[in-house]
Amino acid sequence: MNHKRVYRLMKKLDIRSVIRKKRRFFGKQVSVVYPNRLERLFSAEAPLLKLVTDITYIRVGEQFAYLSTILDLYNNEIVAWQLAERNDLALVTKTVDALSERADLTGVLLHSDQGFQYTSNAYNRKLEKLGVIGSHSRRGNCYDNACIESFFSHLKTEKIYLVRPQTMSELEQAVEEYVSFYNNERFQKKLNDRSPVEYRETVAA
């Protein structure tokens, strides 16, 4: 029997494999893939010109949670973040919404990898509605989004691995504390030994 017929009958009868966790998506939905407009130029001349975003997983007790973060390349400041128990489209859209409620994102470049959330039509319709310019890393190239990967590494080694949160509330508190520390107190060589917020406020003055 042809495999296409099997897939068609499985869809009709709502049958799914009990062996594999990975689910097959029936039908074709074209992904939205932007060119790599950032091109590893990890600097910006002003706040909210170039942003990078990504998701990382964090162990919470015996489970995993997912952290979505947006970082401003002007001063490496974390400008938005969201936690969830599921790595899905809602997680990334809520992160963008959190930032858009505080700032006008028209003309802002937002760079990500080619994860399924970032290439979905729904996510990119949101970017278009907000006037955001999309940018994607080349497939399988983590160095195209190295800045936010660096932040995740600092977060885990300097906070998460030390406190080992066991609940979502403990994790949320740990992330909130570290983001505040990172933005307001943790100096960076790139910023002339200033913290992200201190750098931004000093230059603005």
C-alpha cells in the first residue's frame, strides 16, 4: 500500500503512532524564511534598531521549561522575555507583544534562527503588522545568532545551575533576578565596562 494512502487514511481516522513522539503534519504550509539581513553585524548605533531573539530550554525539577528572550544589539540589554511550559508559537508571539506594548517597533530589525515558530505564517504576519523587518540565520548556523546564545550561557552558568529551580515560580523568580542583574549591574567590556542600562543612559545623557 502506498505510504501516501496510509497518511491520508491516518488523517481521516485520526490515527497517530504510539511509538514515535514526532508528529507528521498533514498538508503543506509554506514557511516564511527571510534573508540573513543581520549578517553577524552585532552592533547598532541606537536602541531598538537591531534585535535578536531565540528560545532556550531550562530544567525545572524533572521537567523542562522554555525561555524566549529578545536582546537589543545596541547595548546587549534584554528588552523582553517570556517563560512557558511549552515551546510553541504563543511563546514567541507573547515575547514580541510584551515589547511592542512598551515601544514602537516600526522599522526595527528582528533576527532569529529558522525555528518553526519564527518561520510560521502567523508569527510573520505579526511582524508585518508591527512594521518589523524580519531576518533569519542560515539554517544550522548557530554563530549567526551568537549574541543571544552567549546570554543564555551566562544565565545558566551564573544563575540557573546554582539555584536549580524546582518549580515554575522559582524559575520565574530566578530569571527575573538575573535579567535585572544583567541589565543593571553586570558590566561588559564591549560597553566600556558599563552595564547595558548604564551604557544606554550614559550615552543618552
